[in-house]
Amino acid sequence: MRFLLREFEKIICALLFLGMTLIGFINVVVRYATHYSFAASEELLTNGFLLLTVFGAAIAARRGQHLAVTIVQDFLPRPAARAVFVLSVILSVLLLAASAWFSWATLMNQLESGIQSYALGVPAWWYQIGLPFGFGLIIIRYLQHAAETWHPSQQTPQATPSV
């Protein structure tokens, strides 16, 4: 169970990537064998890439590999650098929380309106449901990395040095 909790986003990304690869392969085979395209593949792959990006961002957040510009923080004295670090964590979490909230609001709107997807005609919320949870997972993983960075004695081997 600990493995699933620790590696959840990696498992989701692996399954998404496997599914997307299979869908793309099937589309190519159908196109060359029948001269027709598997029309729903674009819809499935586009939404798969969206989910893959969000859950991949959770992996990057946990490892501390997210995009960061630290030139100012690197030249500050240690107390000021720690304050900038805390400010960046707060702002990042607020941005991710806003993303989770807006994606949840979109999900609720899609549920209430009954909107259907354009190719398969399935409820559009099927594609949206993973986003708010993905953003929530990014917040959790980002805070885990921030805590390890703040307290270097509790670091795992993958964590980065303390601020």
C-alpha cells in the first residue's frame, strides 16, 4: 500500500502512456489497412496528454525538478533566501490550489450542463475528472519536497540540498 501511495502518479503516467501508445498504434493500423481513420483517437490522445502532463508535473514536483529561477535567491544571505523560499512555496501552492479549484468548477459545470465530447459522445466530465485531483496531488508532492528542502536531515536520496 505504501508503494501505491508513494508511486501513485508514476503508475498513472505509465498506464496513460501505455494506453495512448496503443490507441495511436491502433489508429495507424486501421488507417493503413482500411484507409479510414479512427476518429476518436484525437479526442482520446489530446485528453490523455493533458492528464499525462498534470500527473507528470506531480512527479517533477516531488523530485524538485519543477521550473525555477533561483538567481536572486542564490545571491541573498541565508535568512533572506529562506524567506524567498517560503514565499515561493506559498505562491506556488496558491496557484496550484486556484488551478484545482477552477478545474473543479469546470468539472461541475460539465456535470450540470450534460455536455458531450465531440467524437465519442461521452460525457465531457469523464476527461475532466482527473484534473482537480491531479492538481491536488501536485500540491501534496510540492509540499513534500519543500519540507525535505527545509529540513535536510529528513531528506531522501533524491531530494535537493537545503536552502
